[in-house]
Amino acid sequence: MKKVGGNGAGEREKESRFNRRAVKVEEAQRRTLAAADGLVLGSEFVPLRAAGGRRLAQTIVATCDWPPFARSGLDGYAVRAADIAAATPEHSAMLRVVDAVAAGGLALAAVQKGTAVRIMTGAAVPEGADAVVMLEQTAEALLDGGAPAVLIKHAGAAGQHIAPQGEEFRLGGALAVPGTLVRPGHVALLGTFGYAEVAVQKRPRVAVFATGSELLPVGAALAPGRIRDSNSCMVAAMIEQSGAEPIVWGSLPDEPQAIEAALASAWNTADLIVTTGGVSVGDYDVMADLFRAIKNGSSFQTMERNSNTTDVLTEGGYSTASYNRAATEVLFDRVAMRPGSPTSAAVIGGKLLFALSGNPGACFVGFELFVRPALLRIQGVMEALPRKVTAKLLTAVDKPSPHDRFVRTRLVSDSDGSLLADPLAFSKSSMMASIAEAEGLAVIPSGPKGAETGAVIEVILIP
């Protein structure tokens, strides 16, 4: 960070560090999605077998009626319902069998009065037939002269056990819209309607790095005063879960030059950047320095190359490569929430940068509220915000807060089927013990008392 001379300058620096206006979570999400709307990456075609887990980039429509013909729902006999209207086990209806048809074949003979066709599951119903009788309700027989026949032991109605043409889908009907997550069931539909290749949204490439001179690689032995960088891998897993591709840089020291190099490289290779740590108001919170410099406009006043781009030269010594000034702004640098109030976001050179808290719990919450929705929106998902349900608090959350609190919780049902939110222990911002068990984030409204047992609250569902 830039040195300042004199007590007056030092006081101004201290004051500016704390001068971060908190925005509501909903407003921060609105700004995030608005920025993400301009970052759609386009589409690519992939083989159907590789489409699972991707987001559609096209509307999928039925290329024919489905079923494409009236087909039998089971093994039995195709008949005219009028011929078996009075059939009972004691007075069976005898019909002459004129043909047999399997799935994939067509009957050569039509069903006429007094006749039947042996039919297998999935086969096309012969002309003239309007019902299928299951095999268990029949018995083989012979007519005088030895011709094959069948005894029908139960009456049947027109349409029974027949799937009519177009029962599930009609030609041209929409099957799925852009932004839909392709699940195995979608793959089956796509294959049914002949989609050998599918247009899907390109995966956003997300650079991930953690700031903190105290951080060690995951495989390193612990040392006094040092901890392992677990945030980078956690965030990378959440990025993959969101359908994007993480590029993990690992940890960086609290040095402007290291951050400079990482940002410069990331902007050349990634579509979006997520950092953890360095966003608070400490003397070594380098990401906070960067955001403050952008807000103050000092990042874009020198080293101009042309009318559209400028090298970044911040108070902290950053000098990353040529960004578009018109596409650079701080979206927010403080959010009215606990944990993770220092969470920050900016658009720099037309690319999104999220700076999450270094505390694991706050990092986790910040990702769910802001980063995941942005990644989904970039992949064409219009309903990108996390899903919410209503639940009753199983145990009280007594801690007061000036901002809405997001408490990791599990979800259970009581005897009458009502949904209950059971707040987890070890849910402080710096704690990670409850992250793996969390099924949702209980939203505890701001206030002096928290929320009592039995209070009805919203719970944000965790994928």
C-alpha cells in the first residue's frame, strides 16, 4: 500500500478505508446479474453423449409426434372393442388370429370384425384395431379346421392399453428452453428426437486465487502461524457445481505486485475472477486497496494508451494490462449481511471480479449469494438467484445483528410434514465444521433479538 506522509494524510487514508457503504443483499444481487447479462459467452455444439450437465443454448422442439404411431402398451392381442364388449370368463369371445406383430414391425393384415392380431409391447397397432387385451386375459384356441384363434375373457373399452400417436409430444412442441440444465432425462428426449449434437452454452472459465501471506498449499505441512489454503479448492468445487471451469492459481502473498501479476494473467485466460481474502480493513488487505482505488478513479488517470484503454496504476502499486475504462466500475464493496459484509464485486475491462472473504464460512455464503447466480446467468439461466423455502426455526438464533444473518442449517420435517430449519453449530464466519453439513442458509432478519424458536423464516437452499 502506498505510504502517506503526515498525520492529516494518514487520517484521510484511515477514513477512506472505512468509508464503504453497505448495500442490501437484493441490490447487490441485482447489480451482479445486470453485469452478468453482458457477459454471455456464446454457444458450442457438443455430441449428445457429452451434453449432460451443460446448459442448453437453443430451444429443443419435438421433430415428430411422440409416439409417432399408435402403439401397444403391453403384450396381448389387438382387437375391436365392439367384438369383446360382452366377454366374461364364463362366456369368452372367440376371435380368429390373422397375424402377429412385434416392435419394429407392421401387421400385414388389418383387424376386421371377428379377428385379432397378436401384438407385442411397443408395436404399431394394426389398422382396424381400437383396443389391446393383455395376454393374461386370453387363452389360445383353435377354430374348426385348425385355424388359430384366441379366447378373450374380459370385456374391453376402445383405447385401452394403446398409446395414441402424439400422446406425449406434438410435432414442433417445445421440450426445453435455453438455460435448461441437461439432465439424463433430457438426454433421452434429445436422443428420441434425433439430436445427435446439441447447442450448449460455453462454460465460463473462472480464475480462482486466495490472498494471504499466511496461506500454505494444501499438501504442505503446517507451520507456526500458517494455515492451508482450503478456500481455493472449495470455491473451485462450487464453480464446477455451477457448470463452469475453474482455473486454480493457489494462494498469493499480501503483496500488490503478486496480485498485479495474477490479475494480469487471469484477464488473459479467464472470463471471470474470484478471489478470497484481503477484502476487509486491515493494513494488508490488498484487494480492498484495489477496489478503493477503482472507486476513487485513481486507477485510470495515467499511462493512457488510447481513447478506450488505460493501464491500471493504483495507490497500492498495481499496473495490470490495458483495461477498457468504459467497462470498469465497482458494483459494491460492502454488503449488509453477516457473515461476509466486506464481500466486493467489480467489472474491470468488461469482466467480473468477485472478492470474497477469506473466512471460510463467509466465503461460502458470498459464493452462494453472488458468484453462483452470476455463473448461471452467464450460462443463460434467467431464474439464476438461489431457491428459497419457508421453514420454522427448530432452535432460536439469539445473536442480534444490524444486518440480515445467513446461518448454515439443516432441514428436517416434523410429524405433520412442516419444514423445520435446524441451525448448525460451529457456524461462525471463520469456522468450517458446519459447511459440509449445510443444506440451506437460514435468513435471520436484522434486529436486536435475532429470531425465536418457531419463528417462520426463509431458507436459501444449497445445491
